[in-house]
Amino acid sequence: MKVREIILDFTSLLDVIMIILFFFILFSTFEIETATNEANQTKIEYEAKLEEAEEERKKYEIERDRLLNLDKNAAKNQEALSAYNDNQVLSINLVEKIDDEGLYINVLRGNEKLLEMKYESTLNFNKQIADIIESSNYKSDDVIICNLIYNGDNIGSAEAVEKIEKAVNKMQNEYKNFYFATINVSK
């Protein structure tokens, strides 16, 4: 018997394997890039939601603290309401004096007159209100109730009320429990 030589030619098989290998390498890099892009997009969305959640948490903490402080301020609020009933609150009155032809600002605490001054359009009322509150021994955490009483029919009262309200709003930044009401007594 004659032995035959068998020659195996793997060239075509190697070509096919190389093509398949090249195909998988090529598409695996595309998948990695796609996965990386998706991961980055998810990270950005997560960070945005995390910031939203942090803002909501801060809002809820502020509201929680406000609700917890309601009980703490209940006694002070009751004292302020009792003082209001006894007419012992601050009262800013715009009064028109016919003799002098002009508006006057009277600041009262109960029946005690703390300040009387003629209203002028150039008047800066901020310092006067701050001085009155300090001289009345109010502290920044005290509950302060203040009324502005004016007659809307008086000439210049609208401008005066606007300036006084701006001054009071500045005081509300320093005194967190400063409550203010305007009362128009015109008919």
C-alpha cells in the first residue's frame, strides 16, 4: 500500500476566521462607544435629579423648621395678640392737619406718642422706624404687630403709604416676626 500524502490547506479557513474576528472587534468598539455615551447621559440625568432632590429637601427642611417653630412662637404670638387687644401695638397714623396744610406721621404705642413728624416726599422713614423699634425694646425674634392707619382721601396719602410700606418691608428682613397691616379709613 502506498501512503498518500494529505495536504491540508487552511488558507481559506484562516481568511474566514480573520474576517469574523475583524467584524467582532469592529462592532465591539461601536458597542463600547454606545454604552459609554448612554452611561454619560444617564450620569447627567442622575446629577440633575440629584440637584432637584437636594432643592426639594432644603424646601422641606425649611418648612419643617417653620412648623416646629410654630409651637415655640405660640406664646410670643399670644402675647402679641393680647397686646393688640389691649391697643399696645405700634400704630403709624397719617394725619392731615388743616392748619399746617400737610400730612403728619404719628407713631403711637398704645396711647403713648413715640414720634410726630411732618411728611415730606424726600423723607427717608427707614431710620425712624428702626429707632422706634429699638427704643421700644423689641428684639429680632419678638412678634411685632404694626398698623398703618390713613385716610385715602387725603392728598399725598398714596405716596406716603407707599414709602412707609417700603420702610416696613425693610424692617421685616431684620425682624422676621414683624406683622404689618394697612387700614384705609376713607369713606
